[in-house]
Amino acid sequence: MLIGAALAAAAVAAPSGEALVSAAARKLLLEQAERAGWREPQVQAEARAATASRPPACAAPEVRALDTRMPSRMRFELSCPGTDAPGQVFVVRARLSAELPVAALPLASGHVIGADDVVFERREVTPGAELFAEADEAIGRVAQRSLAAGQPLGPRVLVEPLLVRRGDSVQIRARRESVEVVVPGQALDAGRRGETIRVRNTANGSVIRARVVETGQVEPESMSSSSR
């Protein structure tokens, strides 16, 4: 009687394979959300055995990820560590959501994003999605196309503003250690921060490739690459 009760209690206490795999999937997605910096991530995960094989017969089975590219259909294997016994494969259907910066109202193409244009709302996301985690990442950027209210914000829809336009007078700043040389130039291309454009050195007429640093300021491409 006592033995039967103890075995029943142990069976209740031991988590099922579905529970172990679901917990592993939730942990994996929450870690990915933390690395992305997303606010208040939440995960729902449900595991189902994909094969008719028996559950691993060991006290501490191990969960191994097989395919986690799409949260809506991930594959894990439950097996006994240190043995050659075949494991049991599970399919996990999961949903990851987080509080993300979205457009507070409809925004026209070319609009420069201000603080009042951004609010946070919960959205379902996919790990690796190109979305901003904080409002500061969006503020100051320019809408590349018209945006609907509530649309998540990221580098695909918001771009850096043009800091240099074609024909602009610019300063070419070359710095090496404590020595800095500044010469006048003229932009032959338009460019955003970090982009490389052609610039004519108006002092000697030579054309160089330079990286846009600030409004009206560039640095030689060779200089910027060597300083990294």
C-alpha cells in the first residue's frame, strides 16, 4: 500500500517528456529575446511527440535542440545522456512576444521620427527579426515609406537621415594618433552615417572614397577602416 502510494507520488512529481521539452523551448526563446534586448518577453510553448518511440527510460533525460529556426515549428529530441538508445523527437509550437516600439500614429514617407511618434505595444516576434528594441533606436531616423499606426519599427522601414547630399561642401578629416588634418572637399554622392561616398579633394582635385561621419564631415575610407 505504502509502496504503491510512493510510486504514484513519484509518477506525479516526475515531469513528462512534453513538459521537459516545452520548458527547454521556453528557456531557449527567452534567452534569444534577452540577447536582442526586447522588453518583457513572454513565451507560450506546447510540445507534442513526433514519433511513436517510447519515452527515454532514465532518471534525468536530456533535451537537445534539432531545429529552432521557426518558433511556430521547432524540433527537439529527448534522450538519455551517455547511452546509444534512440531518443524521442518532439515538435514544439511556440509564440514569442515582447513590448516593442511601434508607430504611435500613421506616418508619411520621409517623416523624421520624434519621441511622440513612438509607443510600446506587445507584438509577436521571431528571433532574429530586424526590429528595434528601444525607442531611441528609432528617434531621428526617417520613414522610408508610409507606416500604419501600430507598425513595429526597425531598420527596414526607418533609415538614417542623409547627412551629406551630392554637391555639398564637406570637410575631409584625416586623423592618425594625435595628428588631425582637415581639408575642404565636395561630395560627389549623397550619404548617410557610416556610408561610403566619393568625395573630391578641392585642394588638389583628387577623388577619394570617404565614410560619412557627421553632417558635412567625412573621413577617408582607408583611415576609418584602419582605426577599427
